Amino acid sequence: MFIKIYNFLVAVLYPLVIQGYVKKRKICGKEDIKRFNERVGKPKKARPAGKLFWLHGASVGESVSMLPLINKILETYEDAHVMVTTGTVTSADVMQKRLPERAFHQFIPIDNPIFTNRFVRHWHPDVVLWFESEFWPAVLSSISKRNIPLILINGRISNKTFKRWQQFDFICKELLECFTLCLGQSEEDAYRLRVLGAKDAVCLGNLKYAGLPLPIDEKVKSDLEKQIGKRKLWLISSTHDDEEVRIAKAHKKLKEKYPDLLMIVAPRHPNRGSDIAEQISRMGLNTALRSKGEKITSKIDVYVADTIGEMGLWYELAKIVFVGGSFVPHGGQNFIEPSRVRDTVIVGPHMHNFNEAMSRARKADAIIQVETVDELEKEVDALLESESLLEAKCSLAYNWAQSETKVLDGIMDKIKVYF
């Protein structure tokens, strides 16, 4: 009943209210004017022949996490095509550059039943894989009423969302009933999905842990290697405010034992680069800013990598990586990416965003967790001193990260049921 009422109200209110909001989005550059026809369910592209998989993700993060699964689908079904939909201009640009052959991007239609029905009729996909938990009632109902298999991938229900949805459980139940199958990121997510009304909810793992290697410009990498030479180095990545200065104090102590030691700082928010460099310079350490084109000379103690899209470079160059957001109560950042590059990974005490993954990594001895900066200094010292210890830790991290990719096979087994 909720979806019927929602669809009716949206169809009525669109020309009166919603259309004005959409016009503002166009003016602000949040809509691609040249491709706006896709947003109203009028694609210019014809449906390709053969099987068509429709994968939807809200924005950049979700769409990038799809890439390993897209490759797996196209490898498995040689006559198939993949359509990826997202809602943001940025994610569209990213997908246009990274999608493989036989895969293409479209903008998700505005959640108006007139547009969504038109969109689904045109593409009539064989199966829809919906990433994470952004539920659009008109789109979901347009898919469900045509009996198209609809699978929720990497479903995540946070504590806050779970409590909020429990207050409107009748709405959530109706939305979740549109899904043929729900795959939660964790066992806890699968449990919450079942409580909220999912007909079938299980956990096969987190698809984000099966991600493709981060892109690297080999020419830039070679140039950086020449600048660094034979110096020892370590990386602190995805750091948050206050973490850089605290860790720089440890770096300063380490330099007493390893005078040529270089620390690379790749902050979570690159716009903080100048402030970070200034704070660390006050400590008597020489810094250089990548955003200003400054080089890594023999006099540089700390190199601030304040650019976007180059994290793959830093993970390739460093074998010792501290992942930020974990010395502050943020909950940690993605520690799987450096593990896949065969790095030794160290994190702080605050890693609650990755509880289940951390548990598995600890069991595999694939992660080093410290409580204080002093402990971090000791761990880095031990790794710098012993090449064999460093190599062993790198291997453990890599082997564990590779084992996490089994989620792809699990998802493919579920998809095959519908063909």
C-alpha cells in the first residue's frame, strides 16, 4: 500500500514541486544536461542483444566496488552485457573511464513511476543487482512487478538506520519484499535485513574487499622511485586531523636511528595538505607538498601527498603502511587495499567500521593493531630493522586479502540460479 500511495503522490507532485527542484540541480551542475533524457526514462541507446545485467550504485564508492563483479559477470557470460546506473555526474565520469568492453553507463531515472516504468520497459534486464541500501520505491516496484530477479548486494544497515527503520517497519518491509534475495555486508547486516522484512537474507562477505587494484601511472611511479632512491620509507594513509602531527613525532624519533627515513602522508582530505605541511614543519621536519609539484630531495623528511587518485602509487612505493581514521574515534579507513598490494598494514585502536574484517584479519595474523603512537613507533622500528619480519608480515596480509575475494564466487553462484 505504501508504494502505491508513494507512486501516486510523486506522479502528481512532480510537475508542481519536484520539477522545480530538478531545475535547480541542473543549474548547479548536478545533472548532465546532455544526458538528461536518461533521467526521465528515455534512453537514446538501444538495448543490446543477449543477457543484460543491470547493476545500480548510488555514487562513486558503490560504483567502483562493482568493477570486480562486472568483470566476473562478463567472463562468465560471454554473450552478456552490463548496464551500470548511478545518480551523480562524478560517478558517471568515473564509470565511463573504467568500465570494460560490453559494459556501459546510464543515469538512474528520477524516482517517478512514469519515468521508471519507461526505463525498465526499454531495458527489460534479465537480473538487477542493487548495491548497498539506497531504496527508491518507484524504481524497485517497476522492477518487481515485472518479476525481474532483484538482488541486494552488499546491503548495509547501520545501528542508526536499523533503529529508524524499526519505527517504520511496515514501509521497510514493503520495500524489502521487492527483493528476490538480500546479501548483507556482514552477518549482522543480514540479520537486520531479515528482522526488517527481507524474504531471504544471507551474508557471503563484503564485495568491497574484492576490489580491483588501484590505478597506477607507471611513468609517475618510476619518477618517484628515482627521487626516493634507496631511502627507507613508510606511509601513513587516509589520515584525519591530529593524526599526522602525532605520528610525525614518532617519525622524528625513528629518524634518530634511521637518518634517511622518509614518511609519506596521504591525508583522507587532500585539501588539508598545506596545513599538515605547516604543522609538521614547525616540529623541525622538512616537508614537501605534492600539490605544488615539490620534489622528494634528500633533505625532505615528510612528503605530503595531497592529491586525488594517486593512492595506488603510495601503496606500491611503501611496504609499511599505517591506515588512518584509527587514532581518532572515526572508526578506521579501508585497510584491505594496502593488504592487496602486499603491504604490512598497521592500524590504531578505533576500527569499529570494520569489526568483522578486523576479526578475520587478526585470526590470520594479517594486521598489526596498536593502541598508542609509542606502540606504532616500536612496530615500525621492528619492521625497518628486520627485512625477514617485514616480508613475512607482507605475505600474511596479502594471502588474507586474496582469501577475501571468495565473495565474488559466492555472488556468481547466487546469480546463476536465475539462468
